[in-house]
Amino acid sequence: MSNPFHHFILNRRHFLGLAVALFLGLSVSQASALSADTPLPDIPEAYCVPVDAAVEQAEVIAVTASNRMAVELDGEVVIVRLLAIDTNSTTEAAAAHALLDTQALTGRSVTLVGDGMDTDEEGNLMRYVFSEDSFVNFSLIEQGYATVAHESFYASCYGFFLVAQAEAQQERLGTWIPADVRMDPAEWQQWPVVPLISENARKIYLNGLGLGNNPNAFTIYGDCQSLAWRLFAPLDRADYQLPEEYLYLEYTRYQFGGSFERNPITTADSATVASMYSVLWADRKQCQPGENPLACEWNVHNPSIAFISLGTNWKGTAREYEDYLRRLVQDSINLGILPIVVTKVDSSGMDYPLNRVMAQVAYDYDIPLWNFWAAVQDMPNRGMDPDDPRGIHFLPEAYTIKRLTGLMSLHAVLEAGE
């Protein structure tokens, strides 16, 4: 069902955009909607495109930058630059979001629309880009992932884009988030235990549900610390009682019933970020020949959320770990799975270098970080079992805390997705 308030906002943008266009001296025809037989999506955001604009169909072959893509157009591969936007003057986090959104167009059919400036100084085509029901240029500005390029002063959508940019700035979105409220990955120890679910994370989650991922299923990419009998299995027992102050989590426990006591294909003793991609680690009874654990788990369980709780058994460098972690995060997002990165308590080196990597990756992709490390710092021995010769297992009380804060993290996603 459409949201009347959403339409009010869009109509407000129409009037404001028209007013700005007239103030800038653009003609009314330049700020009018396209005719009904246009191949563009029938969305309010397209109103600013001139009626006589040149329209072309193309397929995105590759994304070369957040504002550039290689497309196949009339049998030739050409570079298209998104008209009227600038992604070079935004924050690194906003630029990373812009790249992710643009990369999602790879392999898809898009509609290209010209408006005044045909090419830039490098010979790249300057175009508005539409995909299905989205105006890509506008969307990046609306989310604060791009700013309006002033070189496009005479473009028909310039005034409309300025209004969207002003609203993104007012709502503190994307690059307009004040620096003092961004969580610094270098200060990951100060991050909250239960993650804040950003708009980007919410979009990943809802997109996965739209793709058919199971809203009642989550999974874990984990090692021995995440085996069901140690961690979540008690939540599936009929006699399990949540503490009184956590009774609000009962619905979330019900929502994901069955996933708690299940041992994922992606969880095993000694597992690492690298083993997620090794066919040797796949369960031959459940997986197809040639499937790695990640692909098999998606096919068998079809989760909508995945906790990434790996690092205890890692013997490589922090940079190598980061490369695999980024691959896991990106592949999960591509499958419509919202990844939640989980910090470690057992140390793999001074200052917990892998936790710092986890925070950086979570920051760059704007995905949740469940900071379990912070939840047990006041416990004796930081929640670690002092009698464990390997120094990798927790006290039972620490598992209780991990169980509850994990359930709270799932609850946070459900609340954000409503």
C-alpha cells in the first residue's frame, strides 16, 4: 500500500523543484513531466526530465566507479557518467554506499536519458540513469551518498536535485551525518553491544525478504564457540525462560524458532573465514558436489540474517583476514542476507587486531556490529574460562550473556524492518 505521507513529500518536492527551476531561469517545459508513452518508470522523481529528452536502452556490463559504469549500447561498450551528481566530495562511508548501490546495477537493463551536456571532458556519456522504478542519480543524492554537481547548473533536474540534497542535509543522511556522531572504527571498544540498525542495513534485510529469503531463518558463520549446543540451542527448548526484563524478546525468539538449535553448515570446529569457501568444509550429506559451505547454507536454509563470528582459529595476517571478511560480507549481501559481524573476546594479538578489522568492515559497509567483546569486559577474566588450556572458551555465564545479546541483535533487525 502506498504511503500518503510519502506522496505528500514527493509533491512538495515537485513544487519546490519547479520553483527552483523557475528561479534559475529554466523553462517550464524543462521542469514538466514526461508524456505517458515514455519508456521511463512512472514515478514522481522522473518529473524533471525534459519531454524531448533522448532516451536509450542499455545493459550495465561493469561498474567502474560510484558514478561511472560500462554499458553495452547499440552493440558497443561505452562509459556512462551519472549526470549532475558528484561522489568525489562526499565522506568515505557515503562514497562506499554509493559504490554498493551502483554496483547493484551490474547485469541489469537500464534506461539512459540525455539532458544538455552530452559528454564530459574525458568523452564519457553524461546521462540520467533509470533502473526499473528507480531514478539512480536522484536516489544517490536523496540518500546523501552524492552531492549535486555544480557543473550541471543548466540541467533540467538541477533544481529538483538541490531540493533532495537539502532534505538529505536536514535529515543528516549519508555524507551529511555530523562527524561527531559517526562511530569511529578505531574506537570500536566504545561501540554499543547491541548494534544500531542503519537505513542501509534495513534496506539489505528488506531486499533479501523481497528476494524470497526466509524471514524466520538466521544462520551463523562460526567456529566451535558458535556450535548450537553451546550458544543458541536453549532458546528453542520449551522449558527455556527468558529473564523477566527480557520478556519483550519472546516474539523474536518465536520468530526464529528452529534456527537456534540447528547447527549451520557454516559452523564447525576450527572454522575460519577462508573455510567458508572451501568445498572440503561442506557437509556432503546436505550439499551438492562442488558447493562450498556458504553457498550450501544459503540453498539449504535460505537465511535472511547471518552472524559472522569467526577469527579464533585464524593464523594468517589481519589483512588476509580482512580480505576474506569483506568477501563474506559482500557475498552475503549479494544473496540478500544481512550480515552481522560479531567481535571476539579471545585475543589473537595485542589490542584485538581482528576486532578492529571487523569494526572497519562494518563501518565501510554500514552493517551491524554486535560488540560481544564489550558485553563481558566487567566479568572475571573477561568471561573467558581460566581452566581452558587453549584460552578460547567462555564461562557459562558469558554464554548466557552472548545468547541474550544475540537475541537482542535479532530483535533490533526485526524492529528496524517493520
